[in-house]
Amino acid sequence: MSLLRRSGQQALQALLELAQQPGHWRSVSEIASHQELPAPMLEQLLLQLRRAGLVEARRGRLGGYRLARPAAQISVAEVLSAVGARLELQQAELDGERRAEQQVLITMESRLQRAMERELSQFNLEELLYDLQSTRESLSQEGGLMLG
């Protein structure tokens, strides 16, 4: 079970694709092909990311999308917020009366929600890109390991 909505996963995939070649313009079809994402959905996500100031768009044959800021300056929380895919814990169901045990669970869930939001606001695309490259390296035939 993933805490991320599909739109959040796809937005992060698209931005990771852009982060691999910073400054380069990438077309929707190119990103969609590399990330195996549906192009119409990706186009909508990129428009939302552009409105949030996370990517830039350029029209024309040499146009496309690129990151608007360095990957280290784009938090995962910003990305999820831009596409309406905020992480949310499932709320506990309550009986008719709030018993002390139920209230404690609600308080705990609220604290967990705030902790996740803090963590995601500090976790950026550059770190995610490093994790991607480390994973690729560890899965390669040579089985190398990136140390950072």
C-alpha cells in the first residue's frame, strides 16, 4: 500500500526525469516514453507543476519542459501540493462517543501527519535523484554501490 496518490507518484517520476538532465528541455512524449506514463495525464500534471513554479515550459520544436529551479531547491512536499496529492493518513473511525483511547489515537494520527509533512518539506528532488541513481547502480550487473 502506498501513501502516495498516483498523481503524486507520476509527478515525482516526471520531475526525476527532468532532474537527470538539468537545464535541458524535454518533450512530454519523451518524458512519457521514458517513464511509461500516459502522455495526456502527464501533460496535465506538468501544467499544474508549471503553475506552481516548479517547471518551465517552452513552445516549439526545441521546446518542452525543464526544472524551474535546481533539484535541491524543490521539495517533495511542494510537488505533492502542486498536483493535489498531499499525503494523508487514514483517519480513525469513531464510535458515537469519544472515549479517551479514541482521542489518543486521533492525537497520534495528527502528530504523524505533521511529522510526515515536515519530513517531505525537507526531502528534495536532489536526494530522490541520488536514491534513484544508487538503486540503479546496485541493480546493475556490476552490482556497484554509490556512497555519498
